[in-house]
Amino acid sequence: MSKAVEVEDLYFTYLGSRRPSLRGVSFTLDEGETLLIVGPSGAGKS
């Protein structure tokens, strides 16, 4: 059995914001894999 994390159609909105910072994000990470989120300053990566 392989260990994995699967995320489907993730949305995230910061408290007080009208628009989600993340919209429809989907991914699968297998054991040992990493995920990098990149974008401009102020885009909500934190």
C-alpha cells in the first residue's frame, strides 16, 4: 500500500476576503514527493 495525500477541488478564502485565494486546486502527493506553490507577493501563498 502506497502512502499518499490527495486533495480535490480545494478552495480557500481568508477571513474578511470576498474572493478565494485558492480556487479548484487538486493534486496527489505520493510518499517522498513535495509540493511548491509559487506566485506574486500578496497572492495568498502563506
